[in-house]
Amino acid sequence: MSSTDRGSPVLMCPDRFRPFDNRTDVSVVARDERLRLLWCNETYASSFGATAESLRGSTMESLFNRQFAEERAELLAPVIEHGTTVAYEQVVRGLRYLTRAWALDPNAFGIRGCFVVAEPCATTRPVGDGVPFVSASVADLGELEALTRRELEIFRLLAEGLTGQEIATVLHRSHKTV
């Protein structure tokens, strides 16, 4: 999913997020093109039992498991390389989030990167068409780790109360396939 502002990429920085600082349920992070942490809000830092200052310079691999870090690097590559805005659903530590990423305003830190905002999903229904569900999580999935990304997505939709036919419609698949 991409977004542009009159043909130009939408650029984000901490100052543009400042009006939303009172949202203590939203995690926000700015990362450079190598995905090192440049800045984060206190909500993000506290989820690691740390301070924003102590996390500065940390890598995705130092904070998350390898699968999570690799999957997020793949999702964020178009943001950094092309200024594309992306959105995806994810489950982190048992909570479902809508996560969006924009190109980082290079004037904010003097380098290219991405600005990522993760907020709890307000609905149990899927966010919408074109917003993929990503499976890698920092939480231990236990026996569910054997499931594929699509199987996890179907399992999540079942848990949210959707019928087989509704899931088929959401995933653009036949009921028999689901």
C-alpha cells in the first residue's frame, strides 16, 4: 500500500508526530536506512523496560528475534528506498497492531530512514484490503509456529469470529480453499 502527497513522498519526523504525544498506547520509532534506532517515544522504550536514550543506536536484531527483524526489514525497504508509505497488521507480545511507516524526513536527522507508528487495532475485524498481516512476532507462538503465514492469518480471523465464508471474502479466496 503506498501513499504520496501530490506525487512526492510523505516525509515524517518526530515534530510532525508531536500533536499525538499524549497517545500512550502508540509506539513510534525513527530508524536509519540500516534500521538502527535514531529516536523513539517513551511508549516504545518502556515496552523494552528501557529509556529512549538507552535504545538509541540499537538494531532490529538486538531488540527482536531474527525472523521478526528480517520480515520488518523487507517490509520497510520500499519506504527507505522509494519513499513509499506502507501499512501492515502485526501481533507483538500478544497484541494486534496496525503499523504504518513513512519515509523519514532527512532534515530531521540528516540521513535517510523510516518513521514507524504502531497503534493497537481498534476493531476485531481486519483493517482492510491491501493491509497484509505479518506473522513473525517477538512472542513465542508455541505450537502455532508450525503454521504458515496464511494459516496464521486464517486462524486469527477465526478467533475474531469470522465465518469461513467471511474469511474467504476477506482473503479473496474460495470458501473451499479456506
